[in-house]
Amino acid sequence: MHSARPAPHGPHRFGIFLAPYHGLDGHPAVQLHRDLDLIAHLDALGYDEAWVGEHHSAGYETIASPEVFLAAAAERTRRIRLGTGVNSLPYHHPLILADRIVQLDHQSRGRVMFGAGPGQLASDAFMMGIDPLKQRAMMAEALDAIVPLLRGETVTASSDWFELTDARLQLGPYGRDGIEMAVASTLSPSGSVQAGRHGIGLLSLAAGDRAGEAALARNWAAYESSCRQSGYPADRDGWRLVVPLHLADTAEEARRQAEYGVLHLVRYIEGLSGMTMPWGGDPASAVKQWTTEGFPTFGIATIGTPADAIARIEALAESSGGFGTLLLLDLPTGTPEDKRRSYELFAEYVVPHFTGANRRRAASMDWANANSTRFVGAMRQAVENALTEHVPAENARTEAENARTEGDAR
């Protein structure tokens, strides 16, 4: 159905970005446990990563501590890597957060990834008395402490919101390679600059948005420049892009399935913005808007077939110049069963296109087809030889049996 040849610059790792987003009509405990079940399902399907967010208000994004959630996910999974996507650094003392991350790294046997950001919801910052205009500067100050702490250094630092005196972690990372780290980036280059300063990965959250996709090349250039100034290599393999996507066997079926929960997302957008969306009156109109012009913040969703997903990812690879990991933004795009099937279709038909998992199978079939005349001819000759050898022997046995029968008759 799909080409087995990997696209140039295409990703070779795949995962999920789980904020999460849950409608207000469902029981939160049921929703959280379903999220845990989903990560276990992705682990069984061979997905590489699961990133989980941190939010404290507005009711929809209900995970307050990604570390607590990921500790439970680690017990349900075997190989999938688990990332905080992201920790909002202005909300935490750097030493305490770094300590929790290292503990989680040991509990997960080295599968943890640390994602950093300034904090997304202004309502979160408001409740804690944090000026949203200072959050990016606070994130930079916290990173200056957390990164060296996670790398085993001793840190003394002072700011107007935290103090560190000869601070060090009593545990080192589980593995010799340490803990992988990444900084969130959307439209502005601030996240790219901070990631490059510390030589850690880049996590582009707005790749599904037109403006976000247009900013990818600019943000990568800022990352390269920042890496170069700090003496670190800029490796595209450590770049992660996040996009909304839902698949079914046909495009029509995928769009119909997406109508199931799309209005939950619309209500969330309206609640945060204080505006009524003109296309939010019915599910079909909302899905049409989402797949054409896009939603505020969430961008344009790819809702269709595996072939549509492949085309979208290849376009992203070209516009960005190449990246290592694609993360699927988990959204209410269908019933729990429909969503699980979407992830299955992606794993079975989209992932092999980019990883080349079927390349040798296709080459083997091409070789067998190219030599089919020779192979079939040899097989026919073998059958004819067997028949030639078998028939005289069978005739001899028949004649002997007939002779014995005649002798007995006499």
C-alpha cells in the first residue's frame, strides 16, 4: 500500500505528546487511567516516546505532576521512553525539580527525559503570583541551574526567586549517558536559544500551525547559532516536532470519527480566549475548520488515512530541513477505541515508511520476481525428474504385485 523507501530527512522515531485534553463531562479518574492504558498500548505497538504535560487550571489539561503520572506509566510499560512535556520551570525550585527527575530516572530504569518550558497557561502563573512577562527569563535562570545539576555539577546561584548554595544531587542518573533534555519552542526563538546555550534538544510544539511551521527553519537557525556560540553541535536528530493527527481506514471515516470529541476542544479554546468561535456550532463544521484553516493554538490537523499522514510528515521534513522525532499530539479525535485504532494504523503503515522496516522485504520480493522464470523453471524440472524416477519404480511394483496375485490364483 505504501512505499518502503524512507523519505529524505524524515523522522525515524515516533511518539505521543499528551497534555492531556479531556472534556469536562467525564470523570477525571477514568480519563487519567485511560491515558495510562494508552501509553501501555503505545509501548506494545513499539512507539519510542511519550511526553506528558503540566497544568494547574482551566479544567481540561488535568495532569498537575508529569512525574507522578510517568512513575505510574513506567510500571505499566517495558521500553517506551517517558518525558516531562514539559515541566514549567518558574513553578519549581530548581534543586527539588532536578531531584525528582533523577528519582524518576531510577524508577524507570533510565527511560526518563526532561522537558523544560516557561509555562503555557497564564491562569497558572496568575494563581502563583508570577508575572507572565517574566516567565521566559525565569525559565532561563532555572535552566542555568537544573542542567548542570543533572550533569553532576555543584551549583551556587542566586536570583530573586530561588537560592542555591553548594547544591548538588545525591543521586546521579541511572545510565552512563545521563538524562536527555529538551526545551519547548513555539513561535519565538527564545526556546531555541536556551536549548542551544545548554546543548540540549529542541521540542517544537507548534509545528501543526501555519505560523509555527513557517517558524521552524528560523528557530532551527537560532538553535544552530546558539549551539555554535556555546560550543555544542547542533544535531537535527535531537529535534522533535509535534502535530495533531487522526487516522482511519478511509478519510471519510476519519472525519466522522473526529466529530466525536472535537467540540470539547472548541469549548476549551473558547473558554481560554473568552470568544465564541463561528465554526463551533456543530461537529462537522468544527472538523472542516480544523482540517482546512486550523484552530487557534492547535493548528491544522491531519485527519485521514496513513497515506495522508505520510504526505504530511514528508512535507514537514522538507519545510523544516529534517528532524529526528515526530510526536503525535493526543486530542479528543475519536472514541477511545477509534483513537487506539488510529495509533495502530500509524504504527503499522506510517512508521515503516520512514524507518525502512520493509525495505529488505520489498527487495527480496523484487529479487524473487526478477528471477521468477529461472526459479519456476527449476521447480518444474525438479517435479518432472521426480515423476520420471517415481513412475518406473511404481510400474515395477505394480507388475510384481500382479505376478503374486496370479500365482496365488493358481
